[in-house]
Amino acid sequence: MDFFDLEAPENNETDNLVWLGHLSPDSDTIGSAIAAAELFGGEPRRAGELNQETAFVMNYCGAELPKMISKVEGQRVGLVDFNQKTQLHKDIANNDIVAIIDHHAIQDQPITFNTAMSIDIRPWGSAATILADRFEKMGKEPSKATACVMLAGILSDTLIFESPTTCPQDKPFAEKLAKLAGVEDLYAFGLAMMEAKSDLADVSTYDVLKGDFKHYQINGKKVGYGVAETLLPDQLIARQAEFLEEMKGEKAKQDLDFIFFAIVDTKNKMSHVVIYSDAEAELAAQAYGEVAVNNLMTLPGLISRKKQLMPVIQEALSA
């Protein structure tokens, strides 16, 4: 067989096959890469350094850290948790890619192909949920460690089922994975993950900015949007001047038209968006209907970049 088939993995060639997520590897992208490798064959890889939460998850679950991706002759790559060129590692060429498993919309700058591709994109809360469904439908059970990192992916991306991106499939699969992983209280596990993510006092301002940073290209405009989800928002708001300085450098380095950084208060369900300049202030005012005060815009009820923060920016730039 000269193509990769998600529906018949027993027929696939898995030599030099790796599974890879986006450039800012979070719990869902790492857990999904590990799960896909266990289910379909091949090995998991990562495209960057782990954030605080994901490092905690790997230790808690006793999972082996995927190696960093590198350019290998004849490699075949399955992508998880993204479908945009702006989030693809530089060592991966289009003709390396054999499959995509994702839960994000196909928006500007999607990865495209000259031939038909095996793709599974669903409007579910996490890529890990999709993989949990595939394990079940194929009559297989993930190992204990893999079930644990998949559970973490669901809890992280759905903010323990509080995010507006949560779908009806997420919680049932999380409960099944918790049993397989030996996690007695998945809510306590999720809270421990959030606490690990929240304590950023010893993390450099640049690393916080880039810890969950995604690039978008919308109507010819380049947008960078970083997010830090935390139970301790005041700790980051106090570093606003430092964030503005790092955003200045990042905007220039990446040749961005707009750059945003959202401090997401997961406890009080609101975001504090750091506004770099007048250009960002004007776009944010158009998108969110709010006014920035001292380079900060507070958005009650908005906590999801995927479903709330970015779609209105895209809409404003597409008008």
C-alpha cells in the first residue's frame, strides 16, 4: 500500500513513521502524538520544549518524553492537533506528511496536498478525545501511561470541561481513560495540572509569551497570539511591561502585523489581553467591542483562543 490509511492501520508501512504536533507542544499535542504512535505504529516526536503543565503531566504519568523532531531521509509524518502551515516544524516537508488527526477548524494557511490524504478532523474538545474514540472502535486499549497522557490532553484543552470548546464526547472518554490510567479523581488531576501551569514566577517572560503561541495568516495579515492559562493572573499582569518589551522583539523578528498575548484567568473565567500598540488596540476594539486601558483589555467570559478570542479577530481582519 502506497498511502497511509487511518481505517486499516494493519496495512500501513510504519518504517520511519513519526507523529508530531504543533510548535508549542502542550498536553494535548504531546499526549496525542504518544497515543497515535501506540495505536498506528511509529514513534512520537515533539516540535519544541514542554510547558510547565506538560512537563508535570509526563512525570505524573510516567510517560517517556518524545524526542525532538529532526530531518530524516525518507521520514513519514502523521500530524496531530493542528493543520496549519504556520504551526509546522521547519524540518517537515509537505511530501513527508501522510495523515492528520485534529480538532481545529481549517482556516487560513492550511496544509494542502497534491493527492488525497487520510485526515480525521472533528469538532471535539481535544485531539486526544478523537484518538480515544479510535482506540475504542479498533477494539484496543492504550497502555496505562498513554491513557494518562490522553486524559491530560482532554482535561487541558477543555479546562476540565469548562471551556466552550468542550463537546459531549470529552467527559465520557476522559472517565474511561481515568480508569485505565488508575487516576481516581480526574478533577483533582486536572486541578494539579492547572496549578503546575499557573506558577510561572521562575519562568522567563519570553518563555511565558512563547509557551503557547500560535501564528495565523488572515487576509494577507500575519497575526501572533500567545496565551497563558493560569490560576494566578495577577502574577503575570504585574509583568505587563516585560511582556510588552518581549512582544516588541517578537513582532519584529516574526514580521507580524499584529501581536497579542492573553492572560487567561481560569478560576474567574476571563482574559486580560496585553495590547502592544495602537494597531492592536484598534483591531481588538473592533473584534471585542472593548477599550484597552494602559495597554490591557479585560474580557469577562472569554477564555478560549480557539473558539472565542481568535475567531472575532479573524472576522475583523476579513471584513
